[in-house]
Amino acid sequence: IPQDPSNQKCGRKKTVSFSSMPSEKKISSASDCISFMQAGCELKKVRPNSRIYNRFFTLDPDLQALRWEPSKKDLEKAKLDISAIKEIRLGKNTETFRNNGLADQISEDCALSVIHGENYESLDLVANSADVANIWVSGLRYLVSRSKQPLDLMESSHNTPRFVWLKTVFEAADIDGNGIMLEDTSVELIKKLNPTLKESKIRLKFKEIQKSKEKLTTRVTKEEFCEAFSELCTRPEVYFLLVQISKNKEYLDANDLMLFLEAEQGVTHITEDMCLDIIRRYELSQEGRLKGFLAIDGFTQYLLSPECDIFDPEHKKIVQDMTQPLSHYYINASHNTYLIEDQLRGPADINGYVRALKMSCRSIELDVCDGPDNEPIICNRNNMTSPLAFRNVIEVINKLAFFASEYPLILCLGNHCSVQQQKVVVQHMKRIFGNKLYTEAPLSSEVYLPSPEKLKMKIIVKGKKLPCDQDILEGEVTDEDEEAEISRRLSEDFSREPKLIWLCRELSDLVSLCKSVQYKDFETSMKAQNYWEMCSFSEAEASRIANEYPEDFVNYNKKFLSRVYPSAMRIDSSNLNPQDFWNCGCQIVAMNYQTPGPMMDLHTGWFLQNGGCGYVLRPSVMRDEVSYFSANTKGIVPGVSPQVLHVKIISGQNFPKPKGACAKGDVIDPYVCIEIHGIPADCTEQRTKTVQQNSDNPIFDESFEFQINLPELAMIRFVVLDDDYIGDEFIGQYTIPLECLQPGYRHIPLRSFVGDIMEHVTLFVHIAITNRSGGGKAQKRSLSVRIGKKAREYTMLRNTSLKTIDDIFKLAVHPLREATDMRENMQNAMVSVKELCGLPPIASLKQCILTLSSRLVSSDNTPSVTLCMKEAFPYLEPLGTMPDVQKKVLAAYDLV
């Protein structure tokens, strides 16, 4: 069994990464890229024959050609004219990379290709770091788009919309109009424009500028202010993205933004007006707002806004069907709700209930004992200090029961009272809860529990019940709660008979839908258990059953509620891994809310996905009568198509020092761990390299891929840790169900150890989810070999041994095969189009069409194809002769 990743230390290997970018000089404009390329750097040149050479590449001073040395060719041949370049690709997206034996060892984010000439030949290169690859790609794209009208790039950087805006900001603050400003005023001004910057960092930047110009005065000129702001506030990774989507301009217009939102961010039904509205709200310069464009600072603000959050806003509302039986939902549950410290010594505290109910907990626990003056109390029976009056607790519950969710609240009543005080308990509950109490007798004609929708605003009591057939006012019932289990364990006498307690009829009558019964085995349960009866399992017992009878456990939970509580051995109130029991369909997995950490992160993240209402509908394989599911399935789950999750960790912003670290100074060496939680076949984790001594804007630029076999049960947890730790290493985390992920470029708001969102602390990522053949690693062989190689998996039908049913379903075999063929052929055709367009497997159809459209226009802007409808499909007909490369692309498009 794969171990639970959150209990293991993340591959604690010290890694060092050397970025060849000088840390002082950040890239903040096209001219920065050009200067870097003119100074030149070493790149690896990849040949189709699997050889790799180191070459020093430079850009000519007149910006007309790219050169490399040493080379066997003479100097005039070891060059490439900028005018011959067709397109620049980032990543391993050419034949050479796909067929190179060493390609697996090359990072996707460091590879780039320059496509040139009429036959679309490729110059394939690998940079030392993703940073450097981005500089060459951005710089070359900029030059290619500008080659039509030669421009003095060095001058133009001071007339960009950004500089014009910064000058107006400076002038507005320069009250005397002298064109110079006190350093203190400049620092205040930059801090106002970017509140996340540390003052010391801004002052250091001004000192650097003064030193480089050998100035004696600390007064700041307009140019120096603009330079300092640009270097401090430009995130290079956002700048590269802006250049890429703006077709190499320094800003985005409404059209660029529209394509970005549709093709990258997965936004549907977007209009130009909506884009102009975004521009008006986020662009900082007045000129930009009037003319309708978004420059780098506005674009950065937009990417950081809630509109680009990773969490799908749809899931902030209730999105699931709430009319199914109660047993079909996971229910947000708390263990020993009255505790805010550990089990052993912690006193009872009313705040335990307040916190749980505000976090939309729908199953809370009350341990009631006899108190003084005939008033029952709630207390930790290991610690009788500061008990709570039962009446006061009930009043708080009544006030907050439906504060965060209107779906039913289950009260798990641990009754340790005398019959006399049990009657007081009943009086208080009836008086305070009134008609919220659900006491209707269950209908024997029904087979399943009512739905959360039907039980809205109702409080359900879980507890023991006297036999209905005996007309008695009180009687003995077994006490099989946790206390009894602990005392049995401690006496090590497992054969001891369960303790008996007296129960009065009034309290028994408050229990209707959740009658506590003892679990014996599944055979007995399936024959004799009523749908309104439920069992509680200790963590150890539930784990044993989950390992020995995983399918039976899932089947049992289709009809009955089961509650799992943490082991008695967890005296520190640590938490079990809820995922282990959710995988078996257990609905009520009780958590120690007072103990933060990875397990509570999973629990909190999981219950965000349905409007935070405390109920989450289980996957259909766990609900359907005829379905068959075992959490221990290795690999593919029958009837569920696996997905591939692609995650690129781009950068981090404003990471704090770990809370408990005792190291001096503010220096941290951050790295990111990505954990996947779900069925055992999906559980895994990977980590990025470590970035040395950077907490403000560490650039990771690393891509990862995960196959998810049961997406509905999968969660992803991003954890940021410090490799340089002494004591504590935890910086922040964020946990989200796979179903709630939004694709595209997203900022993740990081949470502290106790689960609070930390202001301005984010992780910048790119997310894509594809199916198996549309994603995954590029295969080594040609497409036809690949299609033949993997036998298709057709849906198999199981015989039920009922002839009539089997005969009817036999008719479905052929259409199912045809549908599978159609889907697989379509996916294979799509892979082919993406490869020929030079796009990665995660590209969308929209991005393919965009790439195609730019290629099908000749140099004098006349189209080389015409779009016509044939048999209701849009075909592309060539006009005149075409190069072979374009013919191949059209053939692939036809196939789709």
C-alpha cells in the first residue's frame, strides 16, 4: 500500500540551481531582452541525429541576424537571418526534439526552436534555465514582428505607455515641478503603487542606481524613478507572458485579452466589451483606460485579482444534486467538538462549537454527564475541570446551527447521564430547538434515508434507542461509544461484555434517522440492518475492513451511514487521513478541528467544492446500485476515463520566513511540493528544485504531469517549504479538489499552518487537464506505429445471468465499440494536428486554429486557402501550390 504522502518528509534532497540570470538586472522590456542577446550566451544546439553541441549564440548589433560559434561552416554560413524566421516555439515541439534519444533529459521549459525558411526547418536549442529560454523566445519574437518596420528599439523603451504613465505619476507628486524629488518621497510613492514591496528593498535599488551613475546627491530624477519602478515591479515571468499573448507588443488590446481568456484561461462566452471592462478596471494609466489597452502593471494586477483565482467560482455556490439519500454524501464532521486542546488534558470550551459550526460542520459531538443541581453538563471525561452547562451549549448550537449551511445538522449524543438528568436533557432540547428537531418515525416502506434537501433546517439526533415493540418507560441498552472502546482496550479484556446503560423513553424518542447499532459483519448488516440505523467504527477497525473488504465497504455505504472516529491512541488529538475512509465511501469521518496540519488541510479543502455547505455528493461509482468499485484498484477505474493533470510551477510571491524557524536573517531557500491525494493508485508527490535565497519572487519554472484515475476523488495540495530551515520548514500551503481547478495561468493564495489566507503570499502556476491521448509525454515513434501499438480498451459488459437483461444489453456492444473508435480516432487526429502545428499536447483546438491561420497567409498578406463547407464540415481548400509542410498540416486538419 502506498504510504500516505503527507506523513512522509518530502524527498529532502538538498538541491542547488544556478540561474544564469544576474539577480540585479531584471528583464522589464523588449530592449532588455535584445541587450542580453547582443551580449550573447551559451546554448546547446540539438541535432536530429541525437548529437548535442555547445555553441555561443549572439545577435548582430544591427539586429539583422543570429550567429553562433565555433562552427565548421564559415562565418557567413553559421548565421540565420531574422527575416527568414517563420516562428519561435518554446518547449520540445519539433520532430528533432520528439525523436531525440536524449530529449527526456531536457527540461520542457528550457527548450526552444527557431523555425525558418520556406520548408519550415528548425534550429533546436536548449538554454541553461527557463529564464534564459524566455529571453531568447521573447526577444526573437519581438524582432520578427518588428522586422517589417525597422525600429530603433533602444530608444522606444522610453516612450512605452508604461513610461508615459510613470512620468505623469512622478509629475503629480513633484509639487515644486523641479523634475527632482527627495528619496523618501520616491520610496513612499513606489510603496503606494506596490504595497507588497519592502521599504529596504526600494532604498537599496535607489542606492544601486546612484552608485552606477556615480552621483553624489540622493535626489531622484524622473528617469531614475521610472527605472527603479520598472526594475522593482516587473515580474519577468509575467512580462514574458504579456509579450507572448500580445503578439510582441508591450501591452494587450481587447482582442489579445479575448484570445488569452478563451484559448488559455478556458473562459467561455467572452465578448470584446467584457475585455474592455477588465482593461478599464485594472489598467493603471489613464491613456490605457481610454484607448483600451492593458500594460504590464495592469496585467499583473489582473492576474493577481480574484478573477484569476485558481478556485472555480462556480463551486462557491451549491452545484451538486441535493435530492439524493443522505448516505450518498460525504458529511463534514467534527470529533469531540467541545475540545480546543488535546483529548487528554483539554478542558471543554464553548468555542469548539462556535468554530465548527462557522466552518459548516454538519456532525458535532456532545458528551453529556450528570451535573450539579440537576443540570446536565458537557465535559471532557478525562478532565472534569470547567464543564459547560448543557443548556448553554444547546443555545449556542441553536443560534449557529444553520449559520453557514441550511442542510441538516447531526448531533452525536454521548449519553452518560442518570435517567433523571436524561429527562432534563430532553426538556432543554425540545424547548430550545423546538420544531427544528427531526423526530418523525422512519417509514418502513422506504429503502433509503431522506435527502439533505428534504431535511433542510432540521437537527437530527444520533444515539441509542429502546426497542419499539416493548412498551416500557426506560430500559437497558449497550454503550458502545468511544469511552467504552478505550476502557476495553486498557483492560485488554476484549471478550468483556459491553457496558449497559439505562435509557429513558423520552430520550429514546428523540432519535429517529440515526439509531446507533453495533457492527458485527457485512453479511449480518446487509440482511438485518435497517436504513435508519448506523454504525460507528474506530479508525483501527475501519482501516482493517477497508483493507480486507474494500468492495463490501463501498456497497454497505451505498445504503447506510457509517461514522469513523480517530484512534484512542491519538492522545495528542492528531488527525487520521480522511481520504483513506472517503475512498471506501464512509460519510462521517470525524476530525479533531483543533489540530491543524496536512490532514485538516485535506478535510477543509475537500468541503469547499459544493458551496461550502458541509455535504459533498460521492462519485457515481459509489452510489449506483449496479456499480462495482474498490479503492484498491490498481490504475484505471472501470467506467471512468482517467485524466492527465499538467502543472507548471512558475514563481512565488512574498514568501514569509517559516513561523518556527530559528535561523537569523530573512533568507529562505524555497521549493514547492505538489501532492496528489485520492485513491491509492493516484497518490503521489513531486517537488521543484530549490531557489537559493529568494523570498520575494523566486522563479521555479518547472512542469509536472500526473495521471489521475479517479478525478472525482482527487485533491491537489501545493506546499511551499524552506530548504534552509533550522527548526520549522513550512512556509504555506493550499489544498483544492481537482474538480474545482481552473485551467490557465493562476495565482494560488497560500494559507498558513493554521489555515488562514496570508496577505499577498501567492504561487503563480499554469494548469491544464487533458485526457490520456491528448496529453502525456510525446511518444518516441511515429503516429501510425503508436496507434497500432496500444490495443484499444473497449467497454466490457458483465453478464448478470438474467437472460432477458443480458439479451437486451448485448445490442449495446456494437454501438459502444463504434463510439470508442470514434473518440480514439478523434483524439489521435488531434495529437497529429498539435504536433504539426508545433504545439504542446496541452494546447487547445482554439490555439491550433490560431497557429494555423497565421501560417496560411502568404508574405503579401493574401490567404493561401479558402474555407468551404462540405457535408456540414468546414474544410480548408488550398489556393494554388503549397509547400509540403503546409500540405501535411491541411491533411491532419482534414482527418480531424
